[in-house]
Amino acid sequence: MVFTTPPWVPSLSFDPPDSVPIHQFQFEEEHGRCQFRDSRNPFTCGLSAKTRSPIEVKARIEYLAKGIGKVMGWAPNTRSEWEKVVSVYSMNHIDYMVLGWAVHRLNGILTPASAACSALELEHQLRDSRSQAIFTCESLLPTAIQAATAAGLSEKHVYLLEPSNQIRGSLASLSWKSLDELVLEGMNEPPLEELHWESGQGARQVAYLCYSSGTSGPPKGVEITHRNIIANVLQLSALDSTARDTKRRNMFQTAYNEACLGVLPMSHAYAITIWQLSTYRGDGVIVFPNFDLRNCFEAISRYQIRTLWLVPAILELFMRNHDLLCKFDVNSVTDIVAGAAPLSNEKVLALQELFPKWRFRQGYGLTEACTVICWTPDHDIMPGSVGCLLPGIEAKIISSDSEEISQHNVPGELLVRSPSVSIGYHNDAESTKQTFADGWLHTGDKAMVCVSPLGYEHLVITDRVKDLIKVRGYQVSPSELESLLLTHPDVSDCCVVSVPDALSGEVPKAFIVRKQKAGDSEFGNYDLQCRIQKYVDENMAEYKRLKGGVEFVAEIPRGAGGKLLRRILRQENNTA
């Protein structure tokens, strides 16, 4: 049985266009965006208050595209998009999204890298994507240079999102061109030719290459097309349109928009989609380079922010710092939308007790679905659910013997089909074939369809089929950590599992079979634990660190075919 959105949800205002690039969709009013005169400034720096109007952003995209085209030798209608790949490895910035749109104006691809990446992880992404340029920020410049050099990327193609005179050491002697300088150069260049797109090009041309951890090997590049992004923006807009129209009428406005808190990492597909949605709807995003509680609370008060797009780990910090929050005026807040990781019923009840005026709404999605599949409407909040399917998205629940489940409250693997679903993994035909089979995305999550008190179908995520660990909304692949651990000279065998954590939701823990050496002792075990954790710290992103600890065991449980039995170690750890 195929499940769809509830009958009260409006249909899409028009079919997602398949021959329009994202930047045109966002900045040409003919595609249904909020009119410029009614829109807030798309991005405002929460620290400096620097901001630009929609018209200024549109012009900046054009100037930046010309500047990049000049230094890289690119033109919109020459070369393949795969010869114009630009990486961005930076903290959040008001020009982060602008950079992506400028690359799209040149018919190129943006590949965002998490600011938490190590040099080794960034090198993999640069190599796999064949990036020709990278934009970074001052604090991450040394790591960016290390990774770029290892990947064979010239230092002259390393750029800064923000001008800086604070660079120290050997890097200070070099001249690092900034995005602002490229914009100035672009102002003096002749106009760019218009893009020549044929019908269907937007449905197959990649706009973003977002790397996501899978169940095996290093992170895979998810190929997200222009139409994928546009479709999800239209789907989200449709689901929320009735509620926003009611707010508009109640406030006697010609158009409704609001300020949003921009603390989600812009390298994450969740943030990319939500900030695309915000721009399209005329909302304004208050951008912070990273998350800071006091900055967050001050911004809510100053900009009268109504909706907070967060991950459960940040909500945990809200609870732990309730006394600090009470010192600020946060009466404008009406809704919390949590995504990227599960939010338990117990946590929701605790939050509601502390913040009784706030509505806690969950969403669900994944990078491969670009991005949101379900969203909780403000009038039909059902504890434990992740909301209703968005319009234009179809879902099936499949049993372990591949039979379709048609009943409510019966779990199985969730499959989805939508114009927003990505076209596959970069350079990985086998994984693409397995995950995107027969026109359906196999999410790897167990779910069931339940009926809310109002009589509408909601989705409830019950478990995970894939062996992935969710740390503060980031996906961590146990096999990626295991591959690294097996390169340590003192590790004979290993298995990584998830263990519960109050702040992060889950964290990785490693069970290690050590190589026995003469003179080993308990003190040696402790010393080796520290060395193994340091080894992971030096080679992996912060959220992949073994914060669940290292435990030595005599052997790793395996099945008859040699498959790791993570379930046994996880159960033993939880009952210890």
C-alpha cells in the first residue's frame, strides 16, 4: 500500500520545474517566491548585523559568479558541471548560500564539507568530488591548506569567505583572496551569458554534492539536483501554507514572513534545504558562525524570532540552561521544529513542562531524500510522531520478507518516492543500485503509520535498519571508524556500536581486541585506551570521536559468515 499526505494538505502550487536552476527559482518572482518588496533580508550576521536585501543578494550572486569565472577560467555554458566543482569548508556565514548560488550561475556544483572535518576527511571529499577550488574561513585555513595540498589542489585556488588580517604563522606571508575581492573583480567584468538549459536538465544536473556517512566505508557523496531542492522547497511551502496564511490574516498583513535562527551548520543538507525555503518564503535568517547559547537567546529577543529550527542536542542545552534563558525575552517563540535526530517522548514532556507556551514539532528526513520527508503541522501535533508526509511524497512500509504493510501501527522498513529524492551516490553505482531500487529510496529506517487524534496519518520512526550512529544529528558510520581503528598497530580486531548519551543522543563506543605483547598490564590497558582515543581524535571529526569509551574484549562476536554482531555488544553494554 502506498501512503500519501493527509487530505487537508494543499497540493503543490505548480509542478517542480525541471529546467530552472536554483538561483533563478529563488530570485525571479515568476517562480512563486515572496515578492522582493515583502521579503526580509535573506541573511543577517548575528554578530556584526551585516545584512543585504534580496535585490542586493541577487546582484552579489552575479558579481561573484563573474569573479569566480575570471579566476577559474569558467563560463556558464562551457565544460561539464563536474569540471566546475567548488568545495566550501567553513563555519556559517551570510555568504555561504550566496556562494552556492554563484557556482550554480556558472553551471557548477557546490560540495559543502562539515566544519568539524579533519584534514584526512576533507582530503577524501576533495579527491572524491574532484574539487577545483575551496572556500574556507580563517580558523579553518590551516586544515583546508593541509587537505588541499594532499589532494593536489593549488593554494591559489583556496579562498576565504571573509577578509582577514588575523592569520598567523607561515600562512600569513601568503595572499589569500577573499570572496569580497572576487565580488569587486566581478563588478568590472562584462555580463555573463545566460544559461542554456534544455528540458529536463534540472532533474539530472547536480547542484549540491553532500557527503553522508553510510553503513560501509568513508562518507559517500549524495548527488542532489536542482529540481530536488526546488521540489522540497515547494513541498514544505505547501504543507505550511495554510498556517502561514492564517497568521497573515490575523496580523492584517499583505504577506507573512518571520526571522529564523541560523545555528544549524550550513554544510548539513537539513540546513541547506531550510535556508532555501526561508529565502523563497521571504523569511530572514539570523546567521551565527557556530552555536552559542547566549548569542542564541539574545537573537531571539532582538529579532523577535518565532520558529526555532534545531536539533535535539541544542534542546538538551536549553533544558540544562533554563535559568540563563529566563534572563532573556523569548516570548516571541511559538514553535520548535526538531530534526536530524530523534526526540523522545520523555524529552518532549520535559521540554513542555519548562516551556509550556512552545509547540514542539518534529520532522524527519535524510540527505538522500533532499531532505524533508515528514513534518508536523502546528494544528495536529502527535507525540512520538515525526509528522505527516509532505505533498508529492509517497511512502511504503515493507516487512522483513519484502511484503507491503497496509495496516496502521505495524512497523517495517520505510521506502519513499518523490521528485525531491536524489539521483544517487557519486562514484558508487553499487550503493546507488541498492539504496535507490525500483524507483524507491530505501531509507534504512523502520517506521509505522499511525493515526492522530484528529484522524490523520502520521509517521512514527521505531528503529534503524542500518548500523548508523546519530550524534547531535550527524550520521556516523561504525565501519568507517572500524577501518581507521584497524590501522592502529595495537588493534587486532574491533567493533563500534552506539551507546546512549544525554546530550548527544548517541555516541560511538569501540570494543577492541588488542594485540598481545610481553609485559602487558592493566596500566598498559589504560594507556592504550588513551592512545587509541587520541588516534581517532587526530584523524576524525569531533562528532566521530569515541566519547562512549574504549573497552577491551577477548573476542568480537561474529556470525557464521563473519558478520559483526553489533547487537550483542550493544545489549551487553546497555545491561552492564
